[in-house]
Amino acid sequence: MQSQSVSLSAAAPFAAKLALVAAMMAVPAVSMATTIYQTFGTLPVSFGGSGIPNDAVAASSVFTDGTTTNITLGLTAHGRYSNPTVTNNGAGVFYAGTGSNCGIATDPVGCPSGNQGALWNFGFFVGVSGTAGKHLSDYDFKLYYDTDPNANTPLTSLGVIDLNNSIIAASGNPALPASMTVMQGSENLLFNYLSVTVPGVITAPGTLFNPNANGQYSFYLTATKAGLSVGTVGIEVQAVPEADTWAMLLAGLGLVGVMARRRKQAVI
């Protein structure tokens, strides 16, 4: 099947976007070149670390099982350790620099290759809350990540982490997801395990990540139950040489401003 690109406006009603995302997920050859969220801003979580910014998070909060359970999903991108700040356009698109190091901007090559990482990470958050006493094990959560620098990578070429099974694999305890309500973390596309398929846990992407390549990378976090979509968030990271990131940010902010003015004029 020929790959197709589908773009969703951030202004579209979230329920309509979610329905379209579910349809696209059912046809893996379609590429989801889009940002998907209910809100973009602060989500008071740590992404499993200390000092990780949480003020630019694409998030959704969806009630399921009637109104008894709330599923919160969040995605962000941020500079790794002391690397330059990752900027964004306020609408789910992030701008990061190319290159790799051990997290110290002044020491790009003087560290072991096993500690090397791209200059930026992507962070995720999953939370289950409510009065029904549900846990992570009551839903299926998957994290999709993109290593292909070309735009509009088909879903079949994205890497996928089954978050529930990753908890079991890391802990050796099959019952652990049934006692957890939160999972979060910060990942780097140069982490070796993301390039190795582990059946049932990680499906490696179709392309090895090159941190020095200019590229457009998509990330999605999904929640399903019994095969039906519950929620999805998606962000895009555009990686370019550091001097170009500010130019891309200004261009992105200008586009958001134009869209806002057009919506205001349409209302008038």
C-alpha cells in the first residue's frame, strides 16, 4: 500500500482528531505527520528525572469507563543535561540541535561511545487516576518513536515500545503493572536498546538514528483498551544545526500567529 501523509489542524476538536487517529492507526502504511494534543503547556510531572522542563508538554486527559477513570498522556522534548535548550512553537513542534555528546556541550567527543546521546531527549508520561481503582495493566500503552530524518515516516517504520511489557521485562515481575498508576521517562534516540527488537517489548524502527542529520522526527503515545483507542498525543521534533534552531522557532511562531489571526477574523 502506498504511504500517505495526513495532517490534522491543532484547532480541530480533540474528539474528531482522536477518531481520525484511531482510523490511521488501523492502517499502518499511513504516516501521521501531525501534532496531537488537548493542551500544550505545563504538566506537573518529572518525566522520571530531575530538572527536566515540564512547561512545554503536549498532553491529553481523557475520561474512560464512564467518568470513573482518567487517562493522562504527555509528550515533550528537552535538551539532554547541559546541552542547549530545546525550543518550541507553542503548538507541539520542537526545535533541537544536531550532534551528539555525553550531555556536556563543551565536550562533544571526549567521552565513551556508550554514553553518547543526541543533544536532546524525548520525555513521556502516562497516568491512570479515578474512583474505579484502575491501574496501568487495565489499558495498553505504546510509545512510538521516529529515527528516520525524512518527513512523514510511515507508522510501519517507527519504533514501538510496549510500555506495559517493558515494565515486566525490566522488573521481572509480571504483576507489577497491576499495582502501578504512573509511568514516565526520558529517552534518547541514540540509546542502544531502542535499535534492538525485543519480541513483545520493543519493535526496532526501520532506520538507524543519525544524530548529525537534519531531520523531522515524530513521536506518539497511545492508550487503548480491548483494541479500541482511548487517547493519543503526538509531537514533532525538527533537528537542525544549532544556529538554525532560532530561525525555525521564529518561523514557527509566525505561522502560529497567522493561524490565530485567521481564526479571529473568521469569528468576526
